[in-house]
Amino acid sequence: MSRSKSKHNVEVCGDCGAFDATWASVNKGILLCTQCCSIHRSLGKHISQVKSLLKNTWHPNQLNMVCTLNNNGANNIWEHALLENGAKLIKKKPNAKDPITVKQEYIKQKHLQCAFTFRENYEDGLMSVENELGKQLHASVRTPNLETSFRLLALGADPNYFHDEKGSTPLHVATKSDQKLQVELLLVYGADPSCPDNHGKTPIDYAKALPNKDLVNRLVENQYEVTDTFSYYLSRKKPDHTNGVHFYIPQAGFKSNPQSLSKLQKLNNHVFEELAMDVYDEVDRRETEAIWLSCADTTDLNDVPFLPVDNTLSTTRNQGRQKLARFCTPELKSLVYDILVDTQRRQMVSDKSVMQLRETLVDEDPLYDSVASDDDYALVPDDEKPMSPLPEKIDSTDKEGVLSLENINKTNQILEQLTKQLKNSDNTITDLRQEVLKLRKCVKELQTENTELKSRLSQGKCTRNNGDNGFESLDYISESTDTSESISNGISADEVDLRRNKKSQRPTSMYETREGIRKVPYWHAAKSQLKQNEPRGTQSLYSSPQNRETILQCTEHITRTIQQLCKSIQEPDKEDCVTSAEKVKMSIVKLASVLPKLQETEGERLKLMLELGTRLQPECLSLQTSHQNNDVKLVEQHFVNIRDIAFHLAKFTKDVVTKYSFNH
């Protein structure tokens, strides 16, 4: 983005343009005035992470990152839809003198709903979008172009995206490239500094190889950000990470509550981490609240008495987070102290288990006995055989060696299984990609054939009323997917065979199921087969123009009555459904009278239509009775039955019209 667009964003509020911007939204990359900051605080930390420019403690890299984004027009990303031709606002943006209610409505649309953010349209689905954004972010963080990375993260790029070909995450790339601002941006959006790459190295390991140790210290501080915040909240001191001290628990002034500590120890790691994060958010809210109340221009603004609701969390957890505000300061500090103690205990248990696993996998004793040299064999006489008696009992050290070998064998088996699973998953992904390519080709062919068929149908003298829709339209019938469920209350075997034969024909629409796409042959072959099956020497049923016009009128009347039936069953009273069913039946009888001479297939189709029309009126009566008795289950059942019967009648009618068009 050009600097000319962002001049109005420098050192002013990004939401209302006020010049007293003393606060900043770290993850949004903009500066805020006091009024807009109060609205941001009410949205929650998961939406906007606000910090005071004057009274909060800032890391130099983080402050430099926020100022760089603000000066280079990061606010244009959140207001993309408001700009027309890159200059004028098509929607009025609130100014500094507008009431806070106007600002609140605008800020919620801008930051909570992201109504003005640019969203690219991808045709390959959500997974393809995330993969593409992740690859672009992986390539962008190696450069000092901070605005591009910020735009990708705002669009939804994953900061922990693992590049399969490169074998690393964006934080690995930014660390190895010594891009401090890129690292800071990724950390704000939740990048994990302890995530290993395909070589087993973390970003902290790569940072240790750099000559400047500021970056490694920053990554370690971010890794222990929660416990460091707890230690600073209790004693205003943080552990010395440079000397390897990663936990600091105050020794004076605090004591563990045995009951609280025992409950914490019973929690599994996942629940314990969620509790620690919720307490961390509450501590951050209270410290921000203290800074907020110390400012003179915040007395008339609303406070945030508890943690705002996070829609990504469950209702129970949101309620628990809000209940933390009811803790007085000594109670909350006692809880924080117990969490620190149990965190250190869990960390020690984890480190101990890792060490035991390493000792199990890497045995100091050799797995094989030493092989004798040629000189040793020369000392043995020829008449003597170097044999050693087998031990009758196995010593304890030998048992440990056997156990270590068994553990190594088990580990190797697990690794082999994981390798096979990864290969299988890669093969599955490859097969799915090939299948997607085939389906795309098939869809293109279907679109071409669909256009040809529609043009052929339009050439026939099939006139429709302009107001008709629903089942009356043959396009709607062709676009409806063929239901695999059979019609309830008895369907003959002939109808099932007929339905299977119809599935083998080329549909006139591209909106069909995936299974139908695989089984449908080419339409021209089906057409030639119909012509070959027609008996020679017999006059065509549709040879007479008068007969064709009469058939057309009958089929149009059937589709029109089916449409009226579908409208009547959807009405609240359902009073006209029985009358509509009777009209459908009469239309089918009229069509049967117009076709006196039928081939075998045409006769079976017409018999099925008559049977379905006969069953339609009882179903409508049952639907009306169930509706009057308020039996929701029966109403739904009869509604589905009527809909299926109407669908098949419309489908048979479409076949008659299609055959008429081709013979014409």
C-alpha cells in the first residue's frame, strides 16, 4: 500500500481521526483515542489487544512493529470497502466530535464483523484458501515488507502454517532471516516459538545461532509469557531467562492452599492450560483497568467489569471467565500462586519423563559384544575350541539390556507404523487431487452438453407462461437431483427398473449428484439407441402435427397442476391440496386418452403415472387430516410422500416432452 494513502493514519486515531491517540491496538496495527479504546476494550482481547502508549511496558520490537504498521497504512486493510478509486470514502466515517454511540456502531462493524475488510474469492474451497495464504505468508516473512504479512494474517493466514515442502513454519523463516518485526507480528497473532521443523529444531534453536541474542531472548520470553505475567503480578519480578531460570515463585507473602492445589493437580493438562489462560486474561484485564483508571480522560467512559464474551469458547467457559472478576485481589493472587506452583511441578514431571525416554532409547552399553581380533584367535590352540558355557541365570544388568532392546524395538515399530500412515495419507491426498481434476473436466463437459440440450429444447415449440415456475419448468425438473429413496407405501418392481433405466440416460442439467456423473453415458449414444429401438415400418406416434400440439398442451397442463399442488401443500391451511391432486389426476387421464397407441416402454411409463396420480389424492387427504390433528410427524411424512410423487410425475412428463422434441 502506498504511503500517500496512509498519511491520514499517522499518529491519529484509526477509527475516528482524533489527534490525541494515546492507545494502540497491537493486533490491528492502529493507534486509538481514549473513546475508541473504551469500545475496543469492551469487544474483548480476542478481538483487539489494546495497550497504553504512555503507561504500559512495551518491548522495543513490539512498539516499533505497531508504529511501522500504523505509519504504512495498516488501517486501509480494515477499511478497504470504504474506499472508492483509492481516494474518496463512499460511507461516512465518524469523526472525533461524533457521539460515542456512533463510534461504537462503526467500530463493531469494522473490527468485530470485519464488514469493510477485503475478502478474496477462491473457487477451490476453504482448505485451499488456507493453504494458499499460508504459503504466501511463509514467503513474505523472509523480507522486511511487514504490510504484506499483516494483510495475509488479516485475511486469515495461519501463523503456525507448516510448509510441507520447506518443512518449517513462518516463524522459522523469519527467525533465520533475522526479521525482528516479522517475528513480533507472528508472535502477536499466536505463533508458537517451540514448534519444531522437519529437522527437529525450534525457532529458539535457530535464534541461538544468530550473533545478536535479542531475538532469542524475545522468543523465550514469549514462550513463558503466561508464567512471567503471573510472577510479575505477584512480586513485580520476572525470572532470569538468560541464566536458565524460567520460573520464579515468590517465597515470602504467599502460601499454597492445600484444597485448591489438590484440585488443580487432579486436572488434566488440557483443562489446566485453559484455566491458566483464563486467569492470565483476567490478570491482564485488571492491570489494563488500573492503567485505564489512572488516566484523567477516562473517568466518564464505561469500564469493563469482567472479561467480555468470546464466541469461539463454550458458554460454560465464558461464564467461568466472567466469574473470575468476583475474586478479590488476595483470592486471585492465591489462585495465581497455586497455578504457578502446579505449573512448575508439571514441567518437572514432563522433563523427567523426557529424560527417561531418552535414556530408554539411547543405551550407554553397546548392543553387541566386542568382536575378537585376528591376534586373539591366533592365541587359541587348534585342538581347543573357544566355547563359553551358557549362564544358567540372567543377571539384573542383562535384564535391563533386554528391556532396553524391547523398548527400542517397540519404538521402531511405532515409527514404522507412523511412516506407513503418512505415506498412505499422502497417497490419499494425491488420489483426491486427481479425482478433483477429473470431476472438473466432467463438469465442463456437462456444462457444454447442458447448453446444447437447452438449445435443442428451445427449438421445439414448447411455449410456457411467463409466470410459471417450480415444477412447471423443465429446467427446474432437470436441475433437481434424483432421489435414491423409493416412494413409500408400495412401488412396483417395474417402476424400480424404469427408474434405474432413467438414471443411465444423460441428464439435461449439470446439477446432478457425483454418483450420477460417473454412471451416465453420452447423450448422443442414448439418443441413437432410442431411435434404434423404435420399430421400423410403424408410423411415429408424434408424426401428426395435431397430435404433437395436443400432447404439448397435456404435458403443460400436467406440469401446471403439479406446480399448483406444490404451492397448496406449502400453505398453512392446506385446504386446496385435495382439489389440486384431483386436477393432476385428470390431466394424466387426459394425456392417456391422447396416446391410444403406445409402445411397450411408453405404456409402462403411462401406467406408472396413472398409479402415482391415483395415490396422490389419498396422501393429500391424510396430509390435511394430520395437519388438523396437529400431528407434526405424520404431516412431515405425508408431505415427503406427496413431494416425491410430484417429482416423479414431473420427471415422466419431462421424458415425454423430450422424446417429442427429438422426434420433432
